[in-house]
Amino acid sequence: MTRTDAAARNAPSAAWRGGWLQGAQRCASPHHGPRPAGACIDLLVVHSISLPPGSHDALAVDQLFCGTLDWDAHPYYQAMRGLQVSAHFFIERSGRLRQYVDCDRRAWHAGASHWRGRDGCNDDSIGVELHGLEGERFEDAQYRRLAWLVRALMQRYPLRFVAGHEHIAPGRKSDPGAGFDWQRLQGGFAGSGLYFPPHR
């Protein structure tokens, strides 16, 4: 069975309008730019985020990605003042899915990075943030939604690789961390042709 066949067999009932996924709540971010000409969007990068660290309130994450975070609302935010970042998607603890950037556009999630022989992973990747603190466990609903999202992305993009921020920026980033179950995610894509990072 080819990767395309496997993806079709497991395809979710999802629809796209350009690079916007129907079924995700749209919360447009100003933090994005054009992808380089000829960019092949073949990488999904998994992140985790919690603002302030340990909080399960999604509001601050929304505000960060949308450029409206009050830097004075918490002492932790002082070191982030003026930061302009975004992800394509954010999966809350409940499994609720939000989209901030058109997937045809370049979100600002990876920073200095290298994977599958290429630098600058923002250029040709999709960034997905999981709500949670790196190193801690994630919810069943988040795994289910992430698997659904990967299949939806495979319908539109030539996705071949899935990696964590910790894999594409080792030593600089450590998310999603030891609490993320890579084997659980990978097990749902046997025969799909997707490549995952080595895991225990």
C-alpha cells in the first residue's frame, strides 16, 4: 500500500479553503510571511506551550500568537516582551483546534533549526502547538486531534516527516519533551510512509 493509499484510507472528513482547515477555529495571527519559492511543505513540527508555565488557560497563548498579549500581566512575560511568534495550529487540552496562520504561509514557530538535511524549518513546515508544559503528559483528546490533523494535512500537502521542536533545534529547545508519547502517535500511521524521529 502506498503512502497516498494509506492516507486516503484513514482520511478524516475535513475540508480546506486554501490553506485554512475547516473544523479549526480561525484566529488570524499577524505573525507570518511568504514561503520561499518552490518550498515543499513536507514536515510537521510538534511543539508544546503553556503561558505562564504550568497554566492550562489558553487565553494567553491566543494573545501571544495574535500579538495582543499584555506583557505586564505576569512577571514571566517580561522576558518575552515584543516577541513575535506564531504557529499554524494550537490543540488545547480538551482537543479543541485553533488555526492562526494559513498553511500556505510561513508561520514563525521553529526559529534556527535543521532537519532532513535542510536549515530554516519555518520555510517548509507546519507548526502545531500542544497546550501543556514540556516534559509533562498530554491528554487523550490532544492525541486524537493531532492524529486527525496529520491526516487532514496529508490530504493537501506532501507530508513526509514529523518531528518535535527538540529534534529540529536540539540544545536550544526541549519541547514537547519526555511526556509526549511518540510511539502512540506513530502507531496510528503504520504504512503511511511518514518518518518519525527515533524514540524509546
